[in-house]
Amino acid sequence: MPKRIPALFPKNITILKEFGENIRMARLRRDVTAKLTAERAGISVVTLTKIEQGSPTVALGNYVQVLVTLGLERDILKVAADDVLGRKLQDLGLKTRRRASKRGED
């Protein structure tokens, strides 16, 4: 059964490619071969190549395994950590209770 390729907008494909390129550059800066990285991550060199190209067909777990081998696994926690838009939307939905005036005040 062939893999289903997720439909992505061009700007999202660009982001994924940049992510893959960042992983590739991190590997090269550490002077680690693709073969060794793939072995340590428990994936094939072909899968590593797809990751470094930003392929949307590779499972997120494989991306994380490569980040682990490069010592960058904590970087995944930066995704959506500072969710400014989400916080603004949340604040809009918060209801503020109106307090009754204190007795004796008019």
C-alpha cells in the first residue's frame, strides 16, 4: 500500500524543507556522517536523506530520533512555546465576573 502524501501549502513545504536543512547543517557542523547518524537513529540512510530534504512522508518520530542523535531533542519543545496568538484568543474568551458594589456604597 503506497504512503499517503499529506497535502501541504507551498509555504508549509518551504518551512519543512528549511527544517530538514537545519537538521542537515547541524549534522555537518558536528562532522558526523549520514550513515552513522542513521545507525544511531535506527533509520535507513534513505530515510535520513528524506528528513534532510524536509519530506512530509517521514514520521515525526524519525525526525525526533535524528534530533536525539544530534543532541537537539529539547529543541522540539520550542515549537509553539510562545503562542502569542493562542494566548490572545484565550484572553478574548475569558469572562470577567462583575462584582456587586459593597454595601453602603452607591
